[in-house]
Amino acid sequence: MKKIIILFVVTMGLFGCEDNSSRNVVSSQEIKDNTKEIFELKQKAIVPILEMSKNKQFKQFILNECLKQEHGEYNVYLSKIIAEYKDNISFSEPIQELAALSARIKSLNGGIEPLLFYPRAETIEESRLNQKSSATAKLAEQTVGVNQDVYDPITNASPGYVLTFDGELIFYDNITEDFAWENDVWVIGQEETGVNMSSVGDDVFSNYFSTTGIPSRSDGQAEFGGIVQVTDLGAIEPWVAGKLEFAIICKGTSGNEVKKEFDKRKRSHFRNNKWYDYQFFIGNWTTVAFGNLMVEKWMELDGGQSASVSMTIPPAVPGGVSISVTVPSKSKDDDLGQTIVQFTDSMEQEYNLSHINIKRKHQ
């Protein structure tokens, strides 16, 4: 889940003197001030965006750009919107306002691109391919703006805003995922840093394939993982953040390790407790190569600063000592936990982690 992390840094001086390193320290108050200003700027950016959304050609441009998924998501950078309409006299005032706000956000945010995320683009794409509609929520009469920085994990909702006739921003309703995927809801957010931007193979339908029907393993047989069922979608990734980016790490007691950062996958693959199969080949499980058990850890990647998580590897033989190993990660990543997969386990067994269930298969 997306998190705002406030760093509290204590600087210490000796006899009132300041060393060189303290000059580079950003105080917690400065971080709070930046976070607050970025939020306020995003909120202000909703106004010119909604003003331009009254134009049908502009709305079509936004849809077309979001369907391209140039960054692996249904979004478009504000900089691209500005570049497209900066010479259009009909949009001169809102574009100038948006350009100033966007530049300030990017400056305060370390160069991270602000963007517009359009959840309904996924629904439109799927309805075109399926040639049917799947509306599940009431339809709003106008475009609703949402600030990505505000999300209630209890209700899985974010406040939505619309414009009055006088161009003032007013509260419309608390926007849920179901509503956002069926209505013109535009989220002002920012790109994720340090994550895989690819969405290659993000097919419309879930591609879960069952095992061959043989419940037991044989030594040296091909083992596949990356089979996941999300039990709480909002807890793993708020809807305002878009697609899911999972990673898997498998370690055998013999020391062998296999890991994979999966490409982005749209949320529809994981709704309603559906299973999704990344068809990830772990290896030919021989007890010599991997031992009699593997430890499997899952993470949901959101980027951020360099960090780490730990994995506990049980002893290879009875009476041995467990070891803890460090796995590189990012500060905003979610550690979904780990489980032990034993060679003697049934291939039909499900393993419960934090907000997900996982399985294995062979073919």
C-alpha cells in the first residue's frame, strides 16, 4: 500500500559547532511542509483539469493517452497534456495554471512526474474487447477529480470533487473502486519510482491453469509458482494507485534462490477472489538442488528509497539452526509474508500469506 513516510532526523552538535554532514540533513519539519504543499498543489491541479474536461475532444485525448499505457498504467503525465494544449487558445488559461502547478509539484517531489490516472480506461478497454458493458455503479453527470494522496483504507474510498458553475471545487462524494471503474473519475497523482513499468502480457482474462491432476511431486519435476489469489485488494494496493506489481522470492534450504519481479497487472485479474497465474517456472525441484523444502516470500512493489526485508530459512536437517537473510527492497514496498513449501506437500495445497493465497503446480 502507498504510504507517506516521514523521516525524523536528529542532528547533534558538539559544543555548538556544526559539521559538514549536518548541512545536508533535511529536517522532519521540512519534509512535512513539502508533503503538505505537494498535497495542496495536487488539489489545486484538479481545478484546471476538470475545467478542460468539459470539452469532449479533451476527454477523448485523455482516454486515448491512458489506453496507450505508456508507463504500464492507464495514465498520462501532466507534462504531456501541457505540451499537447499549450498552443491551443481555447485552453490557454487552465493550461498555464496547470503548467505552473505541475512544475512546482515536480520541483518539490525530486523530479517525480505528476500524472492523471483514469481508472475507467481499463473498463472501456475490456468492454471493447468483450463487446459488452459491465456497469455496476451509478453514473456521474460530470468528471470527478480525486487527489491520490487521500485514501481511507477502512472504507477503500477517496474524496471526489466536481466544479460548480462558478469554477469552484466542491466535495461530490467518497469515491470507491467500483464507482471509479465505471465513471469518469480522474486521479491526480504521481509516477512510482523504482518499480517495473512493463505490463507485457497483461491479457484481459485471468490465465490460471490447474495442475496435471497428479497431487504429489517426483524428484526433478518442473515446478511452477506465481499463482496468487488476492483476498483484500484494497489492503495490498489502493485503487487510486492502479495496477499491482508483485515480486516472488523462493529459497531452498540448500541455498539456491529464484526470484522474479512480475510485470504490472490490472486490478480486474484479482477482483472477486479470482486466481491469477503468472506461469513462473521456479525450476526442476530436485532435493539435491533445493532441499526438502522451499521458503516462498511475496511482495507488492511500490518503489521508494532503498530498504530491505528479512527471510527466515529453516534448518536443512532436524536439529539445525534457522538463518535469517536480508532481501533488498524499497521503502514503500509491502512485505506480504512468507510460507514454507515442502516437497511432500500436495500440489493442491493453498498457502495463506498476508492478504493473498498462493499455490504451486507442475505440468
